[in-house]
Amino acid sequence: MKTSLINKKIIHYLQSIADEGTFYMRKKTGHPVCVASYGGQQRSFTLCQTPNSNYCRYMKARVNQFVRHLPINHTYTFSLKKEQ
């Protein structure tokens, strides 16, 4: 799976669990950053653009760790499998 596709899925997922109307992307230089309020607290998540062979597995673990530490009640985890 391409890096850009993985990043798009992560962005869509983080946007779907963010508080209504608070999600935006910030990138001055370097890596893109997803910024949003989750449970009333503003948090940011940095995306990588440097692909490697473990990028898919690495990002899946990072996103799930990020979500576990958010002040929200969220029961499902991020997955990169194709949705049916």
C-alpha cells in the first residue's frame, strides 16, 4: 500500500473521531500534522512521508496508541484493511 494512501486513511479516521468542526491540517515545512479537538482537548498527530517497508504496521500502531491516550470513549481501533 502506498504511503499517500495510508496517510489519507489515517486523516479520514482521525477526522471521523474528532469533535465536530475542529479538524484541520497544518504543514509549514516537513511532515504534515493533523490537529483537532478530541473530547474538548486539542491534540496533534504528525504524519510521516518517508516510506519504508514497515510503514503500514508502524503507522497503525502509532495511530492506535494516539487514540488510546485521547480523553474519549472509543471502542474500535484503526485498521488499514479494505472496508467492505
